[in-house]
Amino acid sequence: MGERDPVTTAYGSPSASYGSSAAYGASGPSGLATRGESANLADILERVLDKGVVIAGDIRINLLDIELLTIKLRLIVASVDKAKEMGIDWWEHDPSLSSRARRAPVENGTSEEAAG
Amino acid sequence: MTDATNVTDPTETTGPTDTTHMAEATAATGAATAAGTLEYAYAVVREADTPHAALERVRGVAGEPVRAVRHLGLAVLAGPVPAADFDEGPLRERLEDLTWLEGVARAHQQVVDAAGADTCVIPVRMATVCRGEEGLLRLLASGRDRFATALDRLEGRVEWGVKVYAASAPAQEPSAEPSAASSGRDYLRRRSAQRRASEQRWEHTEEGARRVHETLAAVAEGSRLHPPQDVRLSGEADRNVLNAAYLIPHEESEAFAQRVGELAGLETALRLELTGPWAPYSFVAAEGNGRAEP
């Protein structure tokens, strides 16, 4: 995937690289700290799933269908694995989500991961 | 195998050893083409502002090249995606797969923001998929007015995200030595003092967050308040008390970032985080006059 890791925004001189972040903390020596991590998944999902023009394509996916998942995504950390590490796996037990999962007979290769 | 060359795949650099793969790919593409190749839409720009250079650098949600499809003075940035993942049934299933969703979300954002670095883009909601170029043309035609209005409104603007966190409580003052907790009454008194202090700190935090928002909203052309992010999602130890987006003219970005830095210096009880510049995702919908409150 076209890796384009967002770079740290140098203080006071925002670069043209989108999605970068700078943190200003009271704790830093100058009250300012920058960090060079890639954009937070929460920030991205908030924008690409929730915002943007909603216009009907030919593939009719009702995002409301996954809205429940979306809302819950707000509570999830960067990746499923990381979440599981932290013991956050409620979606696997959530009746509304798992019923949907059951409704759709999935034959993908994620079973090993699910077993993990 | 001659029709392999007819597959319009600009990425193809397939060597002779890949012939069998090619044959499979051709078969799959052939099947999809019958029903119209699926095209994933990322964003809409003015035709004249097509960000060619950026499009050459990026790959889409399926690793596919992204191109501009022009119509009516607009262009939609889109790329062909496999039906196995993006046709209606599979897509619905795939969206429930968090790992897959994350990959698509990140790729979608990278395309939008790479294009947005060079020009004004109107992001399209993730997972907008059309059948063939005709589908993309229909999308442009049906959204023509909305896209044009949004482009006029957002031209030359970028979005900056500002999050405010309650700075972690000062390390618990090693008040009187533990041994001094001679009586239960002392203990209770100390506990209630601690509670008062923490309530007070919380009030200060909220006031501070409000000051930050008011200050920044006053210099911004628009602002949107997003729900604060849960600590489990952000991975931040501190509580998120403000999660806002501000619409800023491109050339004022530097001044805005400085402003945020100054506020960080003033609001010592808070930790501020600035992200951006983003394409103006949060401002595509013209809610109110940009001073929307939650």
C-alpha cells in the first residue's frame, strides 16, 4: 500500500505533509513536545467513516449497517491484536455484532486470528 | 494469453514467470468487466486542479493506481478494485473485519490527503464504489451541485485537528507521611481534601478546554466538535476533553499552529495535540455556519 507515513509537524512550520501531528504538552521542557508517530487511527476513522460526502455509488452499502460497529470502533485501539492484548474483545461477544457475523457465512482466512 | 495485454492495468510489470497469475487475474478481471469493473471513489476535485503528481505517488485501498475521471468540469479520483472484496456482498462482510477496515481507512485517507496537499479536494465517504467509469460519471452528475458548492466554500482551506487532554494529575503529593494517618478522622479529612482537589482540577480542565476552543474558533473560519476519543481508542493515558476540527485558510496554517503552541504554554493544566493539515473532511457538510456545537 502506498506508504506515506505522516511526518512530524515541526512547531510553527506546518509542512505540506498531511495527517501529521504535533503534541504540545505542559510537561515538556519548553511546554512543547512533538511526536513522530503516524496519524492516530481514531483520527482517521473519525474522518473517513464519519465525514466526507455521502453519495450513492452503485454498490449499496448502508454504512448504518455497520454504524454500530463504527460507534464501537471509537472504543477500539489501533488494531484488533493490540485490543485483544489489552483484553478488549467485547465485540466478539456482542450479540448484535456476532448475530450479524453469523448471518453472513464468512469463509475467510481469519480463523487462526480469531482463535488467537 | 494474448488478451492479457488488453487488460488495462497500468501497474502491470508482470514478468514471464507470472503468466499463470496473469491468466487468473485476467479471468477475474474479465468476469468483473462483464458487470462493469468496480471503481472505488476517494474524492472529487475541479477538473482543472487535478493533482497529477500526487496521484502518481499514491496507491489505493487495493494497492491499485488512482486516476482522475473527468466530467462536467469536475474529476473524481478513483481506482479499480477487485470484486472479490468490493462487490456488495463481500464488502459488507469485509467491513466487519477490523483489520481490513483499518487498512482501507488508512489507504483512503492517504489518497485523499496526498491529493489534498496540492489542491482542494472534497473527500467522499469511505467505501463508495461504482460500477465502471459510467458509474463514476453518474456519481459526478448526481452530486454536481453539492461538489461545486463545497469546492467553492473550501477552496484554499485546510482542516487542523486539536485535541485537549487533561494533563495527568501531579504525582500524589507525598503529604504528611503515612505514619501521620494516626486517626480515622485524619484519614477521612485527607481523603475528602483530595477529592475536592481533583474536582477542582477537573473544573479547571473543562474551563481550560473551553478557553482553548473559544480562542481557536475565533480565529478559524469554522469549527466542528467531535466526540472526545476514548482512552482505549486513542491509547492516550490522559482523558480527552476536547476533540475539535478547525477550518483554516491554507496560508494561515503557520499562525494557527503557533497559536496552539501559545495556548499550550498558557494552559498548564492541559496537554494539547495538533494534527494536520487534513483535507477538509469535517467541513464537507455545511452544518450551521461552522460554529456547530455538539
